[in-house]
Amino acid sequence: MEAFGFELVVGASLKVFNEYCECFKKYAQLHQCSMLMVNICTDKKLINYFGPDYDDITTVHVVYDEREGRAELVYKDRKVNLSILNASWQDMLFKSFD
């Protein structure tokens, strides 16, 4: 079974974002695992930036808008919009976003 690590980053600047990437790379090498980096933010200044191109780190940006009750999940190859108000956890976790 493949091992995974997970890290939550909140509203990081470019400098801090890159520092996290370096830490994740070391963690992935040390534990021989793949890392998932989740950057939660309210602005879109870093949503087109995914850090250095490391094979063992996957980045997703979660841009949330409290007023609209929506969130945008931004992956390197796609974006997904979803409601974060009045949504059941089952819908948020198990709904297909294709």
C-alpha cells in the first residue's frame, strides 16, 4: 500500500509556500511517501502557482468565499466549484465532480 502525507497551509505568501514545499519534499523522501498539500485561502494570488515541480507533492488550492457560500478547488489540471453552505458532508466527500 502506498503511503501518503497531508499538510494544510492557510493563506501562505509565495515565500512561505515555497518553504512548505521544501519541507514536504524532505518529508516525502524521509518517509517514502507522496504528499498532498492543501492551501486554503480567500484570495486568488497563488492559485496558478503549484510550487517547484516535485513528483511526490500534489497541490490543491481551496479558495473560499464566505459571502457566496462557495469554494473553488484549483488543481494543476482543472478547477471545481462547489457550495459550502447547506451541503451535507456526504455530498462534499462522495459526490462525483466530473
